[in-house]
Amino acid sequence: MYDTNYHKPSSVADAVSALSGAEDGKVLAGGQTLLPTMKQHLAAPSDLVDIRAIPGMVGVDDDGDALTIGAATTHAEVAADPTVNAKLPGLAKLAGGIGDPAVRHMGTIGGSVANNDPAADYPAAVLGLGATVITSKREIAADDFFEGMFTTALEDDEIITAIRFPLASKAAYAKFPNPASRYAMAGVFVAESGGSVRVAVTGAGADGVFRHEGMENALSGQFSESALDYTDVDAGDMLSDLHGDGAYRANLVKVMAKRAVAKAG
Amino acid sequence: MSDGIGARVKRKEDKRFITGKGKYTDDIRTENQAYAAFVRCPVAHAKINGINADAALAMEGVIAIHTGPEMKEDGIGDMITGWAITSKDGSPMNCGVWNPMVTTYGRYVGDAIAIVVAETQAQARAAAEAVELDYEELPATVFTGDALNDGAAQVHENVPGNMIYDWEIGDEAKANAGLANAHHVTELEMVNNRLSPNPMEPRSAVAIYDEAEDHYTLYTTSQNPHVARLVLSAFYNVAPEHKLRVIAPDVGGGFGSKIYIYPEEITCLWASMKTGRSVKWTSDRTEAFLTDAHGRDHVTKATMGFDADGRIVAFKTDTIANIGAYVSLFATVTPTYLHGTLLSGCYDMPAIYGNVKAVHTNTAPVDAYRGAGRPEATYTIERMMETAAREMGMDPAELRRKNFINEFPYQTEVILQYDSGDYHKLLDMAQKEADVAGFEARKAEAASRGKLRGIGYSTFVEACGLAPSAAVGSLGSAVGLWESAEVRVNPVGTIEILTGSHSHGQSHQTTFAQLAADRFGVPIDNVQVIHGDTDKVQFGMGTYGSRSGPVGMSAIMKALDKVEAKAKKIAAHTLEASEDDLVIENGEVKVAGTDKKMAWHEIGLAAYIAHNLPEGMEPGLKETAFFDPVNFSFPSGALICEVEVDPDTGVTEIVKFTAVDDFGTIINPMVVEGQVHGGVTQGIGQAMLEGVVHDESGQLLTASYMDYAMPRADDVPSYTLDHNSTPSPLNPLGIKGCGEAGAIGSPPAVINAITDAIGNNDLDMPATPSKVWAALQAVKPAMAAE
């Protein structure tokens, strides 16, 4: 790892100012992607701005209609949180299935969403539940937030402070892990709320997390596995690599969608 | 005797390993420690015009940067191979020159070009990145099956057509005649996938040059430190043997990959002399994927003929074996004498012919990896047996029984003579323990849950206990494959066993000590096993080829015999009894039928005090022995794998894996079971998960665990293991070796089970979910459309 300047601000304002003052600053939360990348010399930020000591960055807030989760809340905290388990069990289960225990106790929801790894799990939940990304500057709807692999609507000096998830009447996530990395090769989050269904897919798409309109329409008509039988996933839109070609991933998307529907009940 | 032969003694080494107190090469710290990093070839084939190290040399902490041409100028020798193979036309093999660091051409991604020595590891690595490389990229040959094609890029100018040798074994005319008259002929093309060895501890070296003494010390991750010293001295001209000490301290796994002497160790020794500093290099994981010798990588076409009764009449194989860019130490023997000689499997085959063409490609060197040649032979044979049974409508177990060798010793058509075995018993036991009788009911139950169940067999024999020195010498080996041991009894009766075998996970500290505990009835805590240091142990050939049991322990047994004989002489003299009347029991030497006895420690004391020894006897109680086996040993086994495939995703779950092995005499059943667990897990890894993948240009796509799938605990079942031992008549213990059997036998059992489940035999390893799903679609076009 190259030398870098480490900051640990105690307010969002200080964090933003440290970030804007840096030549090439990066926000550090759990560091589960950033630090390995730096160790491999694939990233060399001049400054790291650690946001974990900022008050209010950790925890779950329930306002009755939505759960707001602080950006520095770890996956393990989300997985074990009683409120999340009661109100959005699908989200708790997703968090409990990310990486391994070491990753889950360090990695954070804000870090995962900001990084927008095409095989990460959280983006599927954020998009599938139609969540809102709350930043140091504004609120961004999930549909406007994810802009393709490792790309988001975030500006350079903008920090995610929380994610607000509207409650859903049914919500579940099913993923097929890559045999090597155990990242999602296809992860599908389905959510039904007020008769409308959202289906978000991670891991499989050639351009990162996406919504599948055909499946959403089919499930809005009838929320059942068989409703998906006649939907199509375009293999040409899928990633193709040594772990599986587009046809296989397209198949996995459909199978995982069905399994998510079955779990959501 | 609770600590003796056959006892489940808990491992003496576990306390230090489990509590993180092991001492590995990277743990060695010296006073003037400097660190090395290598500048490596970024493409698969390039002409290196030179480097510009000005910026790198100016960086903080950088001590020196040296290149291959400088090494050559200093007289450091080229890398060597330990086994000369002769082609079928009588011509010697033809291999490219391997300089420890590139002199002109980089021939694979990762080929070492320059060494950077700096004050810290981080500084060395940063400076290595800052070295500018002037190179011209050249066309590369990447894939095994392409190497012999017309127009394939030449890896070495002096190896036309990339062909290292075109070797044969057996009788081609006889095999052809057998096939021509066969009632049924089975043909299959198979890929034995290329594997990365992945020991837990990556390779590491600490090289220390002492200018005042003109002496070198090398700490290194080696399975055979004496062979390393021999090669470094005799061929690489680093230093003469008496001025070079090689120490392989705790080593965290090898699987073959740490047999070889790599460019990095040699270069660190040389760099230590150049810089006057102790030079440490430790591979990171991606460097390990790039530069550790890979395993397997065969493409094979096999043909097997049967008579109307299902008896094999002839077997023929045609193999291309990828050796990589350079010929590593034992790379040439693995696809030939460790593969072709096993083509008879455990079957009575009247005619066999094997052809192996070894080729250079622009990839990392390929050498022996757990099993080395024998897994390749076993995979070919056992897939053929299963395929033939299906084609002929026979039960695969019955087809095997019909062809099993029944009498021993058995002379195969391909050089080897098997020592002992009972293949029927192994298969009978395995079928019973796997509850083969209940399979159809389990299959129907699985089908009711939408799952496809399959069952697959592998009955195998392998050659261990490498190897009779004269025999391997006549086949081209540059070294003899005996082993040495020294047993030292201290004046207080405690015992030290010095062995040329090397433990890097094999539990020698425990099992070797059991031999002395068993012999003299002393507590195992009173026995210490010493290995891995050329200054302590006189010589040794190291650990590989499941040789530490049949060869290494045999040497210890011979030394124990000598110690026992001398101890009895001392006791007989002291007790005024005849040696013939003496018995050793519970740590005492007794005169049978009397109450006269000496405690073991009293004999030790008597030997060293030497006040009252038999006339002419030298003081002391310490004996050395060398054991050179008269033949290989031949462990065998019957494995049955049962799988359940999810047709929606292609995911295969191994629901039961049964292994019944014949390892001859077992010293410690717990340790042997551990070896089988590890071996079978590696075999399942090869069958379902692992595979080195390059892109067309030769870049390694599987350069980290993000893409190279290693088996995890939840990928494998709880194994059902059993043994039926037919002791080898060829060594003092009757031991056959168990280190590789699991990895040798298991891959075909897994693939045979999966192909049975999905009803498509067109499946290569690793049978990943995506490949299994695709194979299912190929036989179920109607399902694929939906």
C-alpha cells in the first residue's frame, strides 16, 4: 500500500471539507473493497476520510413507513437488527448473506452502495425496494442513483449518510454465488408494495444492477413463480466470463427471481 | 503400546500450528534484512530489449536492481531438469533454455526479468513497478491443444514445433491388433484441467551471504532442502555444497509445487552476495498463481477395446502434455513414467499403448502436483470404464470386477510390477458402505424433489514410494530416490530421529516418532523428529510421491534395527545374558523368564559412560541407515461418489463420498484419514471447481481467489472412509503410502457420478454449475427453450 493521509472527522461537514481539500480523496467506511485494492496498488488515494466516527452514521431509524439505515452501519448490524428483521426481513437476510463474517463485521451499507460493484448484493435491495440514497447534499432516488458498473450519481465531494428503505408488503432476495468469489453471479430482489412489484437484478447484468420490467409486469399481475414462466431475460444483456456465459446468467436470473418470489411468499 | 504403530496419536506439531507459533520462512528475521521484489514479464511472449531503472534506483530505500544478463555474466547456471526423456525415435528430448532471470526473451506472464532489493518490502515492490521495460511483444502459443499446430508461435527457437518429446510406452502393434478385433470399442476425448497448487503458505526465501566465511544460508519453502542444495551447488554454481546451508523450516503445504528449485531462490542467493545484505522474498498470492509450477494440463484421446464378455482386449491413449514455457525439475517424468506406466490401472490388460507428446507453451511451467501423472492416468482409465459400461449396457462395478487383476505380483504391459492388493474386496466394501443397493430408491426420491441423482465409481491403483534408484536411473532420472535416517539415543534415553524426509503437513513429527516409541516402548514425548536442515541431517531426497512412509520410514526402521541390535549387546553384556533371550517391553530390556532387566535410559547411559561395554564396542548409541526401495509400492482404492444435480442451476451437491483404500500398514489412522480427506477434497476441487484459465493472449484470468475456485468446507460432504490393508511385501513396515491417493482416485468418481445424473457424458473438468447446466441443455433441447 502506498502512503496516504488518514482523516477521522467527527461531522459530515468536516468530512466533506477533508474530501474536497484532498488531491484525490476517498471515503473510507468498512474498507472491504478499498483497502484490498490499495494493497494491490490498484488504487492510491492521497487521502482517506474515515466517516465511521461521525455521530448518526450508524443505526436503524423506523418512522413507520420506512427504515433509514446509517451509511456506516455494518452488514452484520443490519442482519441482526430487530427492527429490520421485523419490518424488512428480506433486507436483513440479504445483509446476512454478504461475503463472510469478517466482511460483514467491517463492510457497511453506504460503502457497498457507493462502490456499486456489479456483483454486490445491496444495490439490488436499494433498487428493488425503491430506496432513497441520502447524501451530504441531497436525496437521490435509487432509480437515478446507479449509473452502471462502479458508477453512481455521487459527486466527488458527496458522501452517503443514510439509505431510506420504504417498507414493502413482500420482499425477498435470492442469489446464486460465484463458485470462486461467492459474490452474486445473479442476485434478484423482488418487492411488492401496494400492488406494484419491483424486480432488481445484480451480478448478472453487463452494465451493473438493473430492473427487469417484464418480470415486474408479470408479477404485478400475479405474484407467483409461475407468472415468471413466460418472461424473457436477454442473454445479450448479461455478463459473460469464465464463470458462465450470457445464456447461463440469463437462466440464473429467472431461476433466482422465482426463488425470491417463493421466499417472499 | 498406546503411542506405537497403529495408534491414533494426536499430532505433536498441532500445538504450535494451531496457536500460530509455527516458524515459517517469512518469520525469519536477520540483522541486515533487505527485501526483494521481482520485475516480471507483463505479456506471454516478448523480446526484452532492456530496462530503465534510473527512476526506480532513485526511490527511497532502494539498494540495488539487477538483471538476468548480469547473473549470466557472474556464472550463475541455467535452470535444469532432473529427468531426461527419450523420444520414440530414439532422439533425446529437446527443451528450451531457462535462465533464472530473462536474458533476451520473456516467455510467460510472470517470467522474472529483474530483482529489486530495498530496505522494506513495500519499497521493493513500489520500485519494481517503477522499472521501465523496453520490450517488443511477440506472438504467443497459449493452449495445450494448439501448441503442435502448423504455424503455432515458437516458444523457443531451438524447439521446432514446440515439441519437447514424442514418447511412447507399450506395444502399438499389439494394441492396434486388439482394437481391430474388439467386440466393442469405446472412444473418448478428455481434458485434464490445469491446476494451481495453492499451498496455504506462498513460496518464500531468505538468502544470507556471509562474506567473512564465504558461506551462504538459504531459508526456503522446500519439500527437499538437500536436493535444493545439491542443485544450487552442482548446476547453478551458487556455492559448493559445504558452503551452502539450506533450511526448510515449517512449510505450509507443498503438494509438489515446493519440490522444485525456482528462479527466485537462486536470484536471492546471488543478490545477497551482490549486495552484502540478507535478502528476503515472499510471494504474494497473485505471484503464486503466476509463477508456482502448475499441475496436470493434458489433452487425451483414449480408445479401449472389449471382447463380447466385457474383458478389455486393448487400450490406447494419445496425450498432449503441456510443460509450459520452461521445463521444470520433474516436469518431463510426470506425463511419462508417472503416467504412462499406470495405464493398466487395476485391470488385467493384455495390450496397452500410450503416446505422450510434451509441448512448450507461453505459460508458467507445469510440473508434478499431488498425484503427478497418476491422477491423469486414473482419470482417463476410469472415465473409459464407466463410459464403456454404459455403452455396453453393463453395470460399471461388474465391468470392473470382470477385469480386475486377481494375482500378485502382477506384471503390467507398461513396465510396472504391482506388489499386492485385493481390488475385489475394496469394491465390495465400498459398495456396501455406499449402500449402492439403495441407490435407485434414493434416485426416485430425489426425482420427486426435481433433483437428478447420479452415482459414479473409480477403482484405482497408483505407484508410490518413489523409487528404486537403479530403476529410475535406467529410465532417465538424474538422481537416486532412496532415503536416509539417523537415530540418536541420548545418554538419558531420549531419542532423536533425523530424517531426509520433509514434513510440510504430513505429520512426520508424530508418525515417525511412533516408530521409535513402538520399538523401544518409550513415551512418544521422549522422541524428537529433526528434519529440513542440511547442517543437521546428512542427506535426504525429500517428500513427494507418497514416499515418506514407504521409503523414509523404511530408512528409520533400518536405523532402529541397528540401534536395537547394539542396545541388546550392551544389555546382554551388562545383565550377563544371551542377546537371544532379551525382549524389549514397556521401555525395558528384559531377560525373558527372569526378573533381570535394564531400563531403556540405563542402556543409553551405559553406552555413553562406556565404563563397561562389550569388548571392542565403540561408545555411543547412534546409527545411520539408507533405504533404497526395490520397487514402487502400489496403494489402491475403490471410491464411490453420489451426487444430486439441480437442473435449474446446474449446481452439483456431493451427497455421499465413500473411499475404501489399501495403504498397506497404517501407522496412525487419524493422520491417514486426514490425508484422504485432503486428497479427496483436492480431487473434488479439480473435478468441480478448480481450473487455471488464460485468455487468448496468455494473460492469466484466474490470478486470485476471486476467479480461481478453491474447495471450501461446504463444497464437500462428510466422507465415509474405510481401509482394507494388504501390506506391501517390499518394505519393512509393509507400508504403501497414502498422501496422494485421494487426489488420484476421486476426480473420475465425481465426473462419472455427474454424467450419470445428467445423462450426458460430454463433460470436462471442472464441472462447474454453468458447464453442467449447459450439458443438461444439450441433452434436453425442449427444456432449454423454456
